[in-house]
Amino acid sequence: MNDTSGRAAKPLIRALGGVASETPPVWLMRQAGRYLPEYRKIRAEAGTFLDLCYDPEKAAEVTLQPVRRYAMDAAILFSDILVVPDAMGQNVAFREGEGPVLEPVRDAAGVGRLNPDGVAERLTPVYATVERVAAALPDTVALIGFAGAPWTVATYMVEGGSSKDFREVKGLAYRDDGRDDGAFAVLIDKLVAATTAHLLAQIEAGAEVVQLFDTWAGVLPEAEFERWCIAPAKAIVSELRAHAPGVPVIGFPRGAAFNTERYIAETGIDAVGLDTAVPLEVGRRLQAHCAVQGNLDPILLVEGGKPMETAARTILSALSGGPFIFNLGHGVLPQTPPEHVARLLQVIRGE
């Protein structure tokens, strides 16, 4: 399993272990991406977006680009949450200007055609990327693997892509009416198995931390949040603890609001990502339970200047007294000037 020797020297690992630092570690969600000219060059050569995700040489290169440019404290694997349904047998594509497009799965027959067994075998190019990045990183930089949480991945699988109202996926979930053998419950069970296998394979290949992205957690009422967000994450974390003890898990239940503390307590995560809307006083309270990560508004990073710097210093002042990782409240936007990221890092590091 993953070699943990020397990991204690890495600022991100220390923060995840509960250690506060005057200068917190920093990385940014979507730190490798379209805002970087060096990424756009590789992307133009790669073919489709999934071709890039499955090309270990190119995917490793774009994973490493922001680490080289900004001396980030962590690299996060360049991949996508939808490689899991792709590996399960669903037809997945990415269209320019439209985003992900999937053949919708909306009944028991469609769910029955999905196969979680062998997902790790089908995603071997992804783990080859992890191995390449792990071998190339500086000794102080941690490598983060990731996956989408079952609920969020299921929204794309059922809706057939992005959604504004989640009508189809919520309808399928509600029709289960508490049954464990309903189509949606079976889909979530398959995603728990596939996601766990995917994360364990990343750890085996060299990931030192994993993050579970539940981007659409905030669209669910409380009871459904418990069933479709908390319970699957708890099952995944439990399996990771059993097979990869000592590897920290970051949960990002975006929009969870008042359910966040319960999510932390019941899933057993080591750190929680805070979205932009979470008040800093809430973040401080959560530090009594685990490390927190966040939560600068990505639009401030686009705008830069005094508003960005003031907001960053406010976050630092509020959260640096406890275990804390500086990040955004969501991912870096494509319109972000690279020099604004550089300035943000200077502010965080007191330069």
C-alpha cells in the first residue's frame, strides 16, 4: 500500500493531521486547467477531453504544471469524476461549449447494465498518471487523488449531463420510497463499490490524500442528504480506513450548510471543504472537529487586486489559528488571469 515515509514533512499532511500553521498549505481546486496557457497547449494536442484524462504522459504534465508555476503545497490528479461511469459502461462524452453528455440511466434495466467490477482495471491509465506524478513531485508536495461522491456522479448519470433542477435524478430517488432494492439505491450501491475501488487504486499508485467531491450535495432535503450523501460517503471512508489506514480523506459536500457538522461526524472524514457561502465563524467552529479547507470566492480570483487580497487576508485571519488548508470555495474559473493566482500565493505566504 502507499508508502507514508516522509509524509509528515509535507505541510498539507500536517494540516490534515490537525496541526495549525501561521502560513497554511495551499492548493486550488481545478488548479490545472484552461486558465493556464501551458495547459491549453497540451489540451490542443490531446484530442478529446477523455483522451487527455487517459493519456498518462499528458495528464501527468498538466497535473504538474501549477506545482511548477506556483510552488503549490499539493498536486491534485488531473482527471474527471465521470471516468467512473465511463469505466462502468455508460456512454460518456464531453462536447465543447456544452460539457459532459451521457446516455441517461433512468430505470432498473439501465442500472442493471452498469458494471462496477473491474473499474480499477479499466482505469489503469489514470493510475499510471498517479505513478508518474508521484515520482516527479518535490519532497514537500503532497499528491491528492479524488473521485466524485456517488450522489453527484449519479446526477450526471441520470440527467444525462448537467442540470438546473435535478428533476430526473430526484424523481428516480424519490420513487425508491425507502426501498434498498430500488433502481436508484442499486445505482448508489454500485457507485460506492466503484468509487472505493477507484480511490484505493489511486492510493496504491501513490496518492497520499484523497478528496471526495459532492458538488451537488446542497440540492437535497435533509432526509435525502442523509441517505444519498452521508451514508455513501461513510461507507467509502470506512473501506478506505480498512484498506489504506493513515491516508487522509477530504470531503467536499458543497452547499451542505447546516448539515456540514453532521456530515463530518458521521462520515469520519479528516477535513471538510468549505464552499464560498460558509461563514468564517462556522469554519472556526468546525475546526474543533477536523481540518477545514477553503473558501475564497473564485470570482475574486478572477477580479484580483485589493478585493481579492482583502478577502484572502480575512480568511487567513479567521482560520489560521486551527488546522487549515487555503483553497477556493469551488474551482478556478477559465477566465482567471494566471498572475492573480501568483499574487494570491504571495498574500498567503506573506510576501
